[in-house]
Amino acid sequence: MMESCRRALALPVVLVGPLDHLVDRVRARRERFGFSYLAVLEPSMEAFAPVLSRLREESA
């Protein structure tokens, strides 16, 4: 079971954790995989907004 959780969390489409961790993971995945945009499901948009805000601040 734990191995399944670790493997799921390693997927580039899964983001779980505190704000700083999420920002770091998005940044790392953008650099590694060349992501230029993210798809966020509507029920998660409000919760994900601080991540986008932090990334925008870094880009400014």
C-alpha cells in the first residue's frame, strides 16, 4: 500500500502538500518536463490559487 502511495505522489499530475511544497513541485516539473500550463479541475481551483499567485510573484 505505501509503495502505491509513493508511486502515485511521484506522478507529474499529482500535487499534494503545503503551499511551499506545491510551488517547488510545480517549478521542478516545469523545468523537468517543460510544462507551460497546468489544468486544474474546477473543484480545486480556489485551493490552488495561492500556488499560482506565488509563481506569478516569482516571475515578476
